[in-house]
Amino acid sequence: MQPSEREAEQLAQLTRSRRLATGLLAAMAILFVAARSWQAAYPYLSFVAAFAEAAMVGALADWFAVTALFRAPLGLPIPHTAIIPRNKERIGESLAHFLQHNFLTQEVIREELRAIDFSGAVSEWLAQPENSRFLARHIIGGIPAVLRMIEDEDVAQFMERRMRAALKTVKFAPLSAEILALLVAGRHHQTVFDHLVNLVSKLVNNNSSYIRWKINESSPRWLPKTVDDKFFVRLLDAVQSTLIEMREEDSEWRDRFQVAIEAWIERLRSEPEYEEKIEAMLMNVLEHPVFRNYIKHIWHEIKLRLLTDAMAEDSHMQARLAQGLHAFSQALLQDKTVRSKLNQWIRILATDALVSRREVIAELVTRVIRKWDAETVSRKLELHVGKDLQYIRINGTLVGGLVGLLLHTLSLAL
């Protein structure tokens, strides 16, 4: 696997610091040899030799300690070395536990999110017209792909199931009774009665020739035609006079219609059989092939229009969505109270989502580290902390040298 740009930079820094620490160790060795060689001629070089000797000891001790974290020094199977590779599983579990109980907590996450103005940032971004258009273009642009994934038959079945479920929750007989009661209270039923009377009157007038023909057709052949004509005239007059009587405000026919309507309302309210009949009728309509084909036709038309508009250069949906997003952002920017409530809702949602899944996140960390081989774990950790550890070697060299110089001075003084 090729290292990332960050890992490459970390490797370069580690290499430089390692060369510096190793070079300092080599310098101390050279300095020690030179001081010992010239110490007989120049006794004061004993201080230099003591410094260099102690510096080498400190440098080698810290080199061993640092190296033992990641690998066995010089490849030798020394106990308690290669600590990280040998304890990879335990390190992964400890890291996951530390992450779970010190970072992914309600208090930490809520406090970190408190200062973030989520809704304000989104509103400011959407307030830029080009950003609103950009988001609208991508949302509308995804509609064709979504629609092509949806099967027409599945949509028809879904719509039918939802309508069937919705109808089962509604009691149509009592609902119809209440609607009729409202109409009766407002005397709208009398208007319906007038329309029915007028309809019957028009039917009789428009079909008078047909009625005359049916009378003649049904009469005996030996009966004179004049008798049929008189019967037709009397029948027509009787019907018209009855219709005129029915139009009167205080007619008995209106009272009978009032009583019939009220009785029907009461039956709709109290008799379950009406509810069963209405429900059966509606279910028969839903199960009829014509209705199912109609649902498919409606969905096909909706789908075609959505696809056509979404793929058009001057998409109306895209323009309206962009306009709506821009208007929403402007309104949100001007309403601090709403922004505050939205931010609070987002914080609660994000905190609950993270905290409720912190065990899953911790398990993910453990699982990923468990999959890494020991060399990968050592390499990644060394890249992150190796540079600082090399400076421990450098400090150990200098501090060791100073301690050696101090001890050498004290030994001479005593």
C-alpha cells in the first residue's frame, strides 16, 4: 500500500530526527576516543572523556528503550522488547476503550458542538444564489436515477395498499351522517330536492314524444288513438302539477323528503350494516382491474412529467427548488430564534447518534487494529510519535553527558 502524503512527510521527519540522534551518538563516540587518546598529554580532557562516555551510555540506553517499543533491538529476542507488535490486540482494545469513555460521551460531544452554528452556516451558504442553484441542480439531477430504480408495479401495489389501509381506518357511515346533518342544518338538502324536481321536469319535457310512443305501443290495437292521446295529456298534466306542487315551500313532498333524510342519517349513525356496505363497495372499487390500471396510468404520467422536467435545461422544478432554498435561507438568517432551535435539535440528534453508537465505533477501532499486522501497527505508531522519541534519544545523550561530567567532577573533589 502506497503511503499517504502525510505519512510520507512523517517518514521524512522521522528519518531526519533519527539521523540526528544517531549522528550525535557517533559524535560522542569519536569525542570519547579522541579525549582518551590525548588525556595523558592534556589531563583536563578527562572531563571531556567523562562527558562523552556518559553521553554514549545515555544515548545507547534511550536508543534501546525507543527501539524496544517497536521492534527487537538488533533483531535479538530480548524479553520485553517489541512491545507494540506483541501487544497489538491489547493496545487496540485499550485505545477503543479510551475513545469510548473519554471522547464519545454526552458531555464532551455536547460541549464541542455547542459553539457550532450549524443552521447559520448552512443558511449563509444557501443565501448565495449560485449555491442554491448548485444544490437544487444536484437534487433534481438525482430524480431520474431514483425513478428508474422504482418499478411501476411496485408503486401501484404500494399506492393500493396505502389506500386500502387508510380506508380501513375511516368510518364512512358516521362520517357521511355528519356531512348530511350539516347539509340539513344549512337547508342545503332543500336545494338538492329542488334540483331533483327540476331534473325530473326536464326529463319529462324532453322525452314527452318517447312517453307518447310507449303509451301507444303498450295500448291494445282496438283502442282508439284519441284515447291514448287523452291519457297521455292527463298523465303529463298530472306529473307536471305534482312537480309544481313539490316545488312549493310548504309542500308535503318536502316534508317527506326531510323525514326520509333524517331517518337515513340516523341509520347511518347507528346501523353497522351501512358501514359494511360502504366498506365492501369501496374495496370492490379498489380491487377492480379498471381502478388498478388507473393507478398505474396516474403513476406513469407523474413519472413521465418528473423525468421530462428533471432532464430539461430550463427545469421548472430546479428553478422553484433553488428559489425556495434561497428564500428559506434568507428567512432563517433573519430569525435567530429558529436558528437557535435548529442548532439545539441538530446538537441533540448528533450527540444521541454518536453516543448511542459509541460501542460500535469502539468495536470498529478494535476490529481494524486487529486486522492490521504487527509491522503495520508499529509503523503507523512510529510515524506518529517516532520523531518525538528520537528527541528523547538526543536529550538522553546530552543529559547523560552532563550527569557523567558532574559525577566525574564530584569524584575528583572527593
